[in-house]
Amino acid sequence: MNPPTVLVIEDLDSDFEMLARRLAKESARIGVTRLRSHEEALGWLASAEPRPSLIVLDLLLPDGDGVEILEALKGDTRTHGIPLIVWSGSVDPAVPAACQRQGADAFIRKDTDGPGTEEGFDSMITHWVHRLRNDYG
Amino acid sequence: MSENLRVPRTCDTEAVHRSGAIQPHGTLLVVEDSLTRCRAVAANCGEWVGMEAGAVLGRSLAAFDQSAAESLLEQANAAPGGGRFRWTFRGRVFDATMARTGDGWLLELETAEGREKRQALPEAVRRLVGVEGDELFDASARVVADLSGFERVMVYRFDADWHGCVVGEHLSGEMASYRGHHFPAGDIPEPARAIYMKVPVRVIPDVAAKAVPILPESGANVDLTRSLLRSVAPVHLEYLRNMGVGASMSIPLRIDGRLWGLLACHHRQAHPVPPATREACMVIGDIVAMKIGALRELRELSGHVAATKIQSRFFDVIAREQNVFDALVKYTPQLLEFLKAGGAAIHVNGTTTLLGQTPGEAQVAGLLEWLAARDVGPVFATHELSREFPPALDFRDCASGLLALRLSRVERHFGLWFRPEVVATVTWAGPPYEKAVDEDGMHPRKSFATWKETVTGQSEPWTETEIRGAQELLNAVNALVLRRTERLVSLNAELERKNTDLNSFAYIAAHDLKEPLRSIGNYCTFLREDHAGELSVEALRKLDTIRVLQRQATELIHALNHFSSIGRVEIQRQPVRTDGLIDDLLHVLGPRLTETGTEWRRPAPLPDVDADPVLLREVFLNLLTNAIRYNDKPERWVEIGCETDEGTGQPVFYVSDNGIGIRPRHREVVFSIFRRLHTQDAFGGGTGAGLAITKTIVEKHGGRIWIESTYGEGTTFHFTLS
């Protein structure tokens, strides 16, 4: 069985690196692919590249709205079944609900509001990585 | 017409222009338009033209004197409106005057003697050239006296109510003076004044002379308005006799289509006035009228300049004031001076400001009530307020005169200027209110002896200039209000734009600033993870400090974003169970209360309210959090409750603590965004946005929030929701 791969759609380097470190902490076997923009994401969706086990999506991309990518991913039969986490800095209380309506499996706030959030973030990653492990062995 | 003819009961309707008779110092022929036939003739024509009336009536003048008739025709063609000329008829020379009457002509013949008087005219005119101001009145009276030989010449001026006053006089012989005397309007009734607007002179050379009837009897129907010789109404003759006058001449002074006054000449005996003399006096009358008119125009002009000055000075004052009406109040002392008023009241937005000598507040309120109900024009001026508003008698000492400006067409805004009562003595020529009416009709008054009247309840009248100045002031106020309104509209637009800017800023702060801040935090984490071994304890401590500061900055941005979104949000009112809301909060705050050992008090159930539940929850959360946080006592408590405002009956919530208190000078500042009175670390942090947000929420509900506190002992926040 192929090792699990995570597709990260994220323009900000430090955020990507933070996520990549969390994933590496969980398992060195997890492969991470990164896309930096709306355009790259839609290009990837149109291509025949292997499908990842988990998608992490940032909403605020330099060239467009992540919600459109979410719609595209959830509207495409090839990606529609892949678990998807929205990872966003948005504080608008309406955004998580909107994402969930579009089919997102989870919403994680990027911001560290105080002590304990990093741990919360980690546990969320752990939760998904464990699911990946269960799914892929 | 006989002397015992019944005269109409009132002078004002007397048909003075159809007297049916002439005075005997000349004769009258009424000829048809074509000048071919004599339609009517005065009974005395025999004395003048040498042919009895019966011989002339119905005949053409040409039948008696062909060339005289032709010269008459020429005259009529040359001056279609009528005129005066020298006329020879059957060898006799006359001073003739032709005037239109209906479809015919009045041909009046007088003596041609006395023409040499005309020589005196140029000199008389020269005497008036350099005379200015009120001196003109006496000077013109003297000139007319010299020209005409009348013993008393008066310049008689009509007031607005048509009563008259002698403003200039020249006397000779034993004539009594009427200088400064007033005459009631009835002395020169309306029909007489109407005739004065049409004829340039009226001469009665002999009050005792018997009137000559016009033949045939239907001659009574001849319109004698433009006749020089028209007989005198018996009531007027009686009037003159009562006054001791034997002859009179009146020259109307007409200015801008209104009868300004008269040059009135009296003689004790009969006094013939040759046509040439009469003519010369008429010229003087024209000159005097022109000079008075020019003088008046000059006064109006300077009045206008003064009024404009008021306006421009007011504009200067207003330029330094935010509010037009405040400026008006400020400018009032200057206005008092300009308007020669003793006091003023400015009533704007339900508040009355009194300055100087004014009626009491309640009296001014009553006056305003009356003005508003009466719907007076924009400018209302009276120098006898109690005549129109009887309650004003109570304060006539300070406000017999009122100049009122309605400052707004919509709101009840008034500017009132008061003038004190001036108890004046008016000198009348005889008791002015005496009316002698018997079964024969009305008789003129008998006495012209000086009669003093004390006039109360009146102030100095407002002049045209003052009223115009007030009008200009009103124009200025209106213009400024309009300008302010326009500026307000543009300010609103600007404010809206600035709000958009602020929202954009909040958006940028929330999103764009957060990313780099988050990156700083991330790199702190990476540094620690990758290089912890290489860093000294001191370096690691500094790294942690960066991390803490990064978190604080992030929190501030969150708070700013939240504050700005609260400012933008529309409140959604609904019934809120306040006790339930507090119960929920207690659940959230429970651990904090326990941790800090704070006693919780709620002495009575809280009333339900209409409010936005989410926002109200935030208000209570912020206040309770602060109450728990800012406390250094060993035994702490927090109390929440509600009182009722005695004035409005509205609930007033409060959150009380026995904490550190707030100094009086900080009681407003604490509501400013990001104003913490303590260091970030003291009392467990906080962004400093909480109270700013709380205040915004309370005010969005139409409520108010305020602080009671004793420094060091505790604080109570009170707030209302409507």
C-alpha cells in the first residue's frame, strides 16, 4: 500500500512549514505535496496526478478564493471522497459553517489565540493522521 | 346746490367731485369733445364773457367768435390732456385752463391779471436749491408765503394712518401756529386725498363766497375732479370757518405715487390767488416733493447700506461659530444697538435666551405662543404691541415695541427685539376724537385749540431701515442654515467614505497584518524546535518574549476587528431572559470565580429586556470579566442587579465590585479603545477593547453607560438599553 500523502494548498511559507513539521512529527512516511495558488490548484485538479489521502486548504490565496477550490474539489468525482480540512485565518463566524456546507470535513483556525491552541492544532492533525493510518494501514 | 343741502353722513363717501357748482372767482364752460357745442355753463358766465348762460347753452362757441373757437381747437390738439393758456374771446383776455371731463372739456376762465408774479419764481427756486434735510420744510413754507402772500403756510405730512402733522411752517400777521400739531385723518378724508392725487392745486380764495351753480340743472352730473374752480363742500367750508380761515390754497406733495403731504396755505380774510401765482406755487410744490423724494431715497440707500453691514458683520460672527443660532445669540448685543432695542429674546430649539430689558420668561413664552398661532410673516414689527396682543399691557414698560423674526419656516425659532414704552405727548389741533353728528349729518369739529394727549403703550416706531436690517439678518440666517445643511450633507458623505476606509482598514488588519504576525510566531516555534540546543537560556527567554508579544499583537488585531464589526452590525432586538443569560455566563465564568475566590451576588431576579441577546451577553461578559479581573482584595465579590430610573421608568443594570476602583479622571478614558490603565501583565492582561465595545453596544441600543467608583474601594458600572 502506498504511503499516505497530504496535499496542502497554502501560499504562506511559514504556515506551510508549520504544517509540514506537524505532519512529519506524526510520521516520516507521510508524503506532502504543496500547491501555492488558486491557479495551481485548479491545474492540479485537471491533471491526472495521483490523488492524495487528505487535502488541507487555505482559503485566502493570492489569486482567488479558496471556497471556489473547495467547491471544485467536492464537485469532482475523483476528489469528492477525499477528506478535506479547511485551514484558515478567517475569524468570521459564518465561514466554518459555509465550508462545512460545501462538504469540508473540518475547519481549523490558524490563529493561536492563546496557550493551548497549538496543542489543539496538533491534536487535530493527529486525529486526521490516525484516520489516514487506519484507512491506509 | 344750496348751502343747506344735506351732506352725507360720512365725509369719506362724499361725492366732492360732483358738487354741481363752482366758486365765483372764474367761470366754467363745459363743451363737447368737438368743441362745437356748449353742454353746460356756470350761471355767472355773463359777468365774464358778456353773454348770459341761456344764450350760450347748446350753442357753438364759433357762433360767437370764430377765431377764439379755432384757437381752442388748436390748443386741444396741441395738448390732448388739457393745459393752461392765454385766450381771447370776444375781445376779452382770459387765463384759460382746459381739462378733460368724460367725453368733453372743462374750459375754465380766470383773470389774466397778475402775470408779473412769475418773475419771482426763478429767485424762489434758487432759495430752495441749497436747502437740505428738515430745513427744507420751513424754507419752502417761507418761499410759498412770499410768492402767494398767504399769512400761514404749513408743510403738512401724512402719517401711515393718514393723520397729519405740521412739520414746517411760516407765519405772518397774527396767525396762530400749528407747528408740531397733529390733525386726525378725518380732516382730509379719503375722497379729498384721491382728488389731490389728480389735481396739482386747490384754491379757495374766499370761504364766504357764494357758489355758482352749473346750468342746466343736470350740470350736477359734471365730473369736476379736474376743475380748478369746483365749489367747496359745505362741511369743509364750515371746517375752515371754525379754524378762522378766510382763504386757503393746498398744493399736494406727491412722491412715488403716494400723497406724502400738502403745502397748506391759510389767510384770515379772503385772498385772491392769480393763476400765475398759483402756477408758481405749484412749481415750488413739485420741487419740494422732488427734494423730499430724493432725500428719502438717500436715507433708504444708507439704510440699505447699514442693513447690509449688519448682515456682513453677522457673517463674520458666524464664521467663528459652529451653530447659526448660537452666533445669533452672540451677536444680539450688537443687534440691540443697531435696532435700538432695549432687550431681546432668541428662542431656538425650545430654549429661550433673554438679553437686556425683556418681559419675564413666562411672558415671552406666551408671546411666542401668540406669534406662532397668529402665523405672522417672517418679519413682524409693531410699536404698540398691546393693541394687537392685549396681555402685553403687563410688560409694556419694557416691550411696547416688538420686532419679531421667524427664523425658520418649519421649527418654532424666533428672534424677538423689544423696545421700551415711551410715554409721549401728542399735540393735537383740537380734540381729535370729537365727532359732531346731528340729524343734519356730520359737522366738522369746532375747536382747533391745542389739545395734549398722553400716549401710553407705545414705543418709538421701527424705521424702514431697521425693519429692512432685520430682514437682511433673517436672509443671512436662512442662507447660513442652508449652507450648513449643504455642508452637513457633504460631511455625511465624507463620513460614509471614512467609515468605508475604516472598514477596509479593519479588514486589512484582520487579514493582511495577521499573516506576517503568524509567521513571526511560526518562526519562533521553528527556531526553538531546530536550534534550542544552540541557544543560551537568555536567548531562549528572549525568544519566548517575542512569542508573547506576537500573541498580544494578534489579540489586539482580533479585538480591533471585533470592535469595528460591532460598530457596523445592525442590532437585532428580541425579548431576552436576562436571568437566563446571566446563568449561562456564570457557567462560563465559574472556574474564574472559584480560582480568584470571588463571591457572586445577585440580590434580586433581573427583569427581562428587549435587546440583541448576543451583544447583551457580550456587555455582561465584559463587565463581569473586568469586575473579577481588577480586584486585589483578599475577599472579593461581584454583584449584578437592576434598578429603575425614576424619571423614565427604564431598567438600569449595574455590575458592582469591591475591586481597585477607577480614579475620577479616568472615568471617560476607560471607554476608549485600547486604553488600558495597567500594564499588559498586571491583572491578567486584556486587550483594552472590552469597555469600548461595551459602550458601543450600549449606545447602539440607545442606552447610556456610566461609572461610579471610589478609588481603591470598588467600581459600579451602570447601563441602560434605551
